[in-house]
Amino acid sequence: MSAASPDTLSNADIAREIQSLQKRAFERYEDAALRAEADPARAEVIYAQAERDTAPWIARATALNDERVARYQRRAKRWRTAALVIGVVGAVCVVWMMSRAG
């Protein structure tokens, strides 16, 4: 797991780190489930410890995902702006061509 700021990571690095964090969390909860099954009297304590153990991983994955979503939103905004500019320029060209033909 990288300690780098989410905004300094590439999209591929973000995806890999999120996947790694998810895998670790699922493995931890799977281990907790097996331990709780073996010792039902301590199940609540075992699951609480698993939650405490995975909390930093979940927080990191959330921060990484928030950065990924923000990037996609910025990209979508740029594409919308580009489409709008192309549409306006195209319309101006059509009007100009029509005015010259007449």
C-alpha cells in the first residue's frame, strides 16, 4: 500500500491500490468469520477487532475512490466544454456559409 497522496497517483496506481485494499479487507473479514465460527462466545469481539483493523484500509480506499471520481468528473466537464465549443463553432460556420451562398 502506498502512502502517496491520491492526487499524485496515476489512474492505474489508484485502481491497483483500491483492489489491494479490498483484497486485504475481505481476507481479514474472512479470517474473522472463521475465528468467530470456531469461538462463538467471542464472535462479537472478533468482528469488532476486524472492523478496527480494516478501518484505515477502508478510509484509504475511500480517499482513493473520491480522487478517481473527481478525475472522471473533471474529464467529463472538459469533454462537455469541448463539445459545446465545437457545436458553437460548427453553427457559426454553417451560418457563415449560408450567408455567403445567398
